[in-house]
Amino acid sequence: MKKSWYLVVAAVAIASTATGSFAQTYGKRPVRVLVASSPGGPSDTQIRLLVPVMSEVMGQMLIVDNRPSANGVLATEIAAKANPDGHTLAVGNSGTHAVNATLYRKLGYDPIRDFAPVSQFSTTGMVVAANPRLPGGTIQDLMQSAKSQPGKYNVAVAGATGELAGDALWAMLKVKMTNVRYKGSSPATLATLSGETDLSLLTPLATKGHIMAGKLKAYGITSNKRSPVLPDVPTMAEQGVKGYDFQFWNGLFAPANTPKATIRAANRGIVQALRTPSVKKRFDDLGLVIVGNTPEEFAQVVKTDVAKFRKIIIESGIPRL
């Protein structure tokens, strides 16, 4: 009994010492977590759910800093050029760290060279959501209407993943749409709700409530499986668009050469937060598939998706910015 007690005390002491020594390297400065979208969007919502546990594990205050811009370029470039002293982290996604690498001819950062991946939060499909005034209820209905009015429909672009997913879909359906870029999911959703634009590709998190209220209609989802929170919305493959599968992911990054202690502590915080029952339930309710992988595993996801989206952009002839 005594031996077991001593082991428990020793383990607690070691953990406390590790957290304390980590916190001492920071002093009193908080850690800035850059988010490339407006408050209320998918990236913002997820990191705000994770921050309380991360702060506890890291022994350091984390402050979310929203810097919205088209396709998340601004915040991501700021993070890439930040001092790698452990005081800057950034939420990235499949757009900022995979699509943008090829979508932009001259990008102010390299998504692989300039960043140290920490952990991936989640993945989800995107809903092709439209203002209710648009005709029909299937992707074929939308296609027929768009073909009769080339370029008439305006698509609110919330980020690079949605832009690429939309452009690839329109190319496969052989229809012409007009992209209108917004600074994140929230303004793109508002534009579609108000009728300023006609449709957008948005996550279930951004669309579920509006779809249930009849303020948006769903033509389908971009993933190869239906969303658990929108089970009545069919996939594109189910509607005859064979081989179409686009998913949106979010994760945390640090500037390249950030101390490994910061990377390890932030990763532990993310994994612990994702395992917390209240956080897990919230992610499930939002239709997000939880990941919580290692830095090495996340790095491989980024490399794979950069190559995947480069191939799609080049082969489909999608215009580069």
C-alpha cells in the first residue's frame, strides 16, 4: 500500500514539475492562437471548445485572435512569419494548408516548410446549401437550372476548400457558377441566407440550424458518407456524381522551429480536450468526426492533401489566383 502511494505521489510530482517548467519558459505572456476566420465559424468554434483544457495542460493562458480574410491567407501568413518562441499557434484547415499551396500562384507562406503540425481536430463533409428561392431539391435540379442560365448563380466562397470543392463539382456537372469570396464561414452563410448570394458550400455546423428552420435548402453533401447530423441529405455520389469526395479538416499548427516542448504540450492538450465527454459530445452534435492525431501523423495528412489538391487543380483547369 505504501509503495503504491509513493508511486502516485511521484507521478503527480513529475507531472507538476513538467508543467511548471514548461510554464516558466513563457513567463506571464499569453499564447496567441490565430484563427483565419470570423468568430462563430467552424475553425473558431472548435478551438474555443479546446482552449480551456489546452490552457490547463500547458499551464499557460491561450487567447484566440481572429484574423479573417479570403481563404484564410492573412492569419496563416502572420503565423508563418511569427517568432517561433512558443507564443504563437494557428488554427489551419484543408484550405489554408493544402488547397492554397496550388490555388495561389504566389502564396506568402509554404504550408509544409513554414509550419510544425501539432494535431488535427476533425474532418467533415460540406453541404451544398442554397437560399430557398432556388429551384428543386436535388443536385440534378440545380444543374438543370444553372445550365439554362450560365454564370447567373453566385456562390459565396467561405474558404479555399469550399471553393475548390465547388469548382470541381461544377466542372463535373458541366455548369458555370460565379464565385464571390467572403472572409470565412459566418459572412458566407449570412450572404446566402439574405439572398445576397445564391448558394455556398458550408459545414454541417454552419448550416444545420438554418436547414432545419427552412432558411436554407441542401442539395447534397460533398463527403462520401452522409453526415450523422444531417442524415437526410444525400451525398453527391448517391445523386450520380461518381468519384466525388471532398472533406474539410481543421487542426493546430505552430511556426516552424517552435520548441518541441510547446508542440508536445499543445498536442497533449488537444488530445485530452477531444477525449473530454462534454467536448466530445459537442463535436458529435456539430457533425464533426474527431481525429486528435500525433504531429507526425498530421504532417503526413498535410503532405498527402497538398499533392491531392494540386493534382485536382491542375488536371481540372481550375483558375489559379
